[in-house]
Amino acid sequence: MLDNLNNRPELPPEIARRRTFAIISHPDAGKTTLTEKFLLFGGAIQMAGQVRAKGEARRTRSDFMAMEKDRGISVSASAMSFDFKEFRFNLVDTPGHSDFSEDTYRTLTAVDAAVMVIDGAKGVESQTQKLFEVCRMRDLPILTFCNKMDRESRDVFEIIDEIQENLAIDVTPASWPIGIGRDFIGCYDILRDRLELMDRADRNKVSESIEINGLDDPKLAEHVPADLLEKLQEDLEMVRELMPPLDAELMAEGSLTPIWFGSAINSFGVKELMEGIAKFGPEPQIQTAQPRQILPEETKVTGFVFKVQANMDPKHRDRVAFVRLASGHFLRGMKMTHVRTKKPMSITNPVMFLASDRELAEEAWAGDIIGIPNHGQLRIGDTLTEGEALRVSGIPSFAPELLQGVRAGDPLKAKHLEKALMQFAEEGAAKVFKPSIGSGFIVGVVGQLQFEVLASRIELEYGLPVRFEASQFTSARWVNGDTQAVEKFADSNKQHIAHDHDGDIVYLTRLQWDIDRVERDYPDVRLTATKEMMV
């Protein structure tokens, strides 16, 4: 099948104009602000709300959970669709906080490219590196935006070197900053030979753009002070000699990233980045699935669930499954087959998202992300098709790094607690294990902050105060192997055995020694730290 991928037919125009991408960055690099400006330039909102502004202005559109609004961080990935010129952008905002990396990892299975945001003063930070590794595993094309150039930032060549060294990817500048910090006046657009000047007075205004003919154009001197102009000419000479030109093929393979410079809070450099996404970002790509790949141009509709969000609307106990369409032209009211249960589903009220605003989606195409409200039928990793039994693969679930017991403040409400925990487990917000011996549940997460978020959500959404308490266990592994071997193993290790919310057997461990012992004493049983979210 792969042989004829190179001479595939052109995509239908509606699919070809889709650009589905995620924004990745370290916390505080300015990702939410950049998302806001995308919506502003896409005409989707009239005024960007700043994450840390006062009062009502701080209600940024892409953060809708109470805790996100209080802390100014994004903890759940939200999806937004909007038009930019003749393109349709589907933007998935990911949590930057490392405690939510699993949600981010799964989100990256649903996009065709990533925009990496770097802080000009701090360069490549730890979380950027982690997320970048994920993109690398999936060979995602990456576009880079170096933000906060209007603050004191590092030397531009130094930033580029750091990206190349730490992330092992070639970098080619698409624009070049003129001055940094207080002296920053704008950028030279290398791709189109234009001068872009920043307006510091109005943050929601698009920058002024002056067309020039190369670096010798006398018009440059009218707008750029002599010392900055001299440095710009020297820098660009070095860039042309030392750095590779922008090659769309290398970018598509994920081995070269173009970099734009700007200041998202001042709306500067954002439009150029968006034009870059439109021009160089990939069209909807082929999706890996079993038993065959899914091509976006196929006429039959297929899609897969990469995220489930419960209680998006606290007044209605709803759950929305975020579905990335992998092929075809979807119409509201269509009957799809839910591959895991083999049952037909009528999709009567699919929604499109503009942050927390949603509208009914009458139609959608391959590359789009739609929300399907449901009462728990859809789980992460599920595939929906027009009948064929295809399963999209590669959506992982990771073993938690922290385990704690959980109790309801009111012992009579244990049943409610179970319901709440199961809901969060299906949403992928935490792992919930029911030990074979004793009552109660053990909750596993990747980072400490998730316990706080869970406690606050259980209280807000279910009116149930809970407390997390230390557990004797430190990690969990899924148990795989021949049924008889697994049953025999479970019987003789009851005090360590639990079940996850899918009913799969899990081995809870205290020390690495426990894991080594199992590997030594039970050669027929395999313990794994990840499980594929498929049935």
C-alpha cells in the first residue's frame, strides 16, 4: 500500500485547506496568549483576553475550567476551529504543565503538525524538550515561534544553536528580529523581503508591513536606526552562509524547523507565523490503523476519540468525546459504527468548538475535530467508522508515577465517589485502581498537581469533598500473558493485585524489587508500563 502513496490523487479542496496542529511549550512561554492572537487574527474573537489581566479581561477563551482561570494555566487540552484567509485552522491547545503530559501526548496523536513556542529569554526548557521528544516519535513537522522578543532576551544565534543542539533538529529563520528588549522595533521577513514594524501602543493591532527590495533598499534606513540596520545586515549575511534554506520536504519529515520571532502579547509576528502554517503546514495526513491505514481522501468517514472531557457544562452532566476525523465528509445525523462494541451510533448533535463556545456542526471533513456529547459510551482510543472494522492505533496509556488512596469526606457517599472516579478514569484524567483486597480506591497520576485538580473538580462537579492519603504502593504495572499464567499469578499475589477501570489486571508495587521478583519467578507473565488504548 505504501508504494502508491507518492502518486496519491490530490485531496478534495475542502480537505486540502485544513491545517490541524497543536501548540506545545513550557509553562509560561506564552502559549495561551498566542492561541488568543490566532483567534483574534482568524476573526473568531474581537479582543484577546490576557491570561493575567484584571477582572473580566482575564477570562481567556481557551481556558474554561475554574482552576485554569484562577491559576492562569491550561490543564486540559481544548480544541478550536476558525478560518484564516482561505484555510481552516483546527488548533488544539495542550496543557503546558508537565503534570498533564499524558493528555498532551494523546493530543499529539490527533494533529498533523506542532507549533513550538519558546521564550526568548529562557530558550529550550525541560517541558519543551519532553513534548518535542513526543513529536519526534511521531515525526511531526514542527514550526517554531520565539516569543517575548520585546523583553530582554538572549542572542538570537545562541537561541538557534540551543534548539539545534538540545533538540537535534535543523533550524532555518523565516524572520529575523531587529533589536532586542527595549530596542526591539520589529522583524525582517526573510521569506518575503518585507519589514514588519511593531506597534507598542495597541496590543490588538496588526503590525505595519513595508515591502522592500532586499537589504540594500534605501527605504530600510528610513525606518531602522543606523546601528540596528548595520547589525541586521551582518546577521543576515551570516544566516545566509551558515543556515539551511527552508526546504518543505525536510520540514515535512520533521528534520528541519522554520523559526519566526515576535511578541504574542503585542500581536507581533503572529500573522507571519499563521501564514507560515497555512503555506508550509501539512494537509490532513494518513492515519495509522489496524488492519490498514486510513487515507484522508477516502469517501467513507472514519474518526477516533483522542480525549474525553466530562462536565464541560456543569449544569448538564455531559461528556464530550473529542473526535479527530481521519477520512471522508461527515454530515450531522450520520450513522456510524462504534468499532469496540460493534453497535451503530446516530450522531445527531455533534459540536464544533470555539474554546468553550460550541455550535452544532452540520458537516465536517477529514482533519476536523468535532465533539460528540455522550453518556460514557465513547472512550479514549475508540474508532468510529461507516461500517468497516478499523481501529486507529498508537494512542497510549502510561503507568502513573504517583499513587494515593482516596476517601470521601462523608462515608455514606462512597457510591458517588466511585461514579466520579470512574468518570475521570474514562476521561483519562487519572488512573483508578480497585484493589482485590479491602475497600476503597487507589488513584494514580503523573504529577502532584493532578491530585489538586481532581479534588477540586470532584468537589465542584459532584459536591463531594474528598481527601487523598498516602498509599503503601509507589507504582503500577499492567499484567499481560497467557490467561492461565495471569490467573495463577493473580491468585498468589492478591495483596498486590488491582483492576483498572477497563477491568484489566494491574500489579501494584512498592519497590523495584517487586518488579524484579515477578520477572524472575513468573517468566510467563509480562509487566508493562504502558497499554495501548484499544480493545
